[in-house]
Amino acid sequence: MKKSEKERFGQPADRAELDARSAGYQALADFERWAALGAGAPDFEDRLAAAGAAAAAHRRLAEGPAPLGPDERLDAAEQRVRPSDWWEALAKAYHWQLLSAQAYGVEIDPEPQRWAAEKLAAASADRRIADRLALVERRLAGEALVLRHSLGAL
């Protein structure tokens, strides 16, 4: 008699549960991304807002299914877009959370998104920053398409 996948690997065989646990890893990645913003924040208010965004992602992580381990698809996509400064890191945290949440089919707290959108809109008044952020956004959109395809969400 063949053992089930769950018995052999100690992992759930149910595809929906596997997907939920991958979404748990997405919450962990969101938490790490938002938390990393705090250290380089230009002022105390931004540092505090980044901490709030990290806390929101942590709540989602704590309340959902625990990730089984790293999701190489998400990690690979993350590695291909490396921000060079705080503004690019903020754009990545903002856009990547939205795009990856759509790919994994999860709900996110809208408050961190509001804060980040306001900061990015204000920063876009500087044409040099706006142009750099537009490039980051395009790269993230491309990575999100690759991720959605690899997840079978396209």
C-alpha cells in the first residue's frame, strides 16, 4: 500500500492547504520587507509607519497557516528586483505586497498601502525620483506576471 504524500513528507497533501501555506510565506516576506524599511527611514514618522506596516503583515502571518518553508518562486522574484535606496525599497514594499497578494489570493491591510501610496505620490514631485520609481514599478509588474504564471494564477 502506498503512503500518502502527507505520510511520506509530513506535509499536507491538500492543494488548498499547500496554497494557504504558500500565502503564509508571502505574509512572512511582506513582514520582512516592511520591517527592513524602518532602519533607513528618512524621519521618525516614516520609521513608525514602516513598523505599523510590518505589524500588519505580522498579524496576517500569525493568524494564517504557518508556511511550510521558503517559497523559491517568491524568493527568486524578490531577488531580481533589488532597491538601491529607501524610496525604491518603499516602492517595492508597496507594489510587491499588492502584486504578490493578488498572485496568492490573499487580503492585505489597506492602511500600510495608503501610507506608502501617499509617500510615493509626494516623492514623485521630484522628476528624478519619479522616473526611478517608474522603472522599479515596471520591473515588479513583470516579476508579478512571472510569479502568477508559476503559481498557475494566469
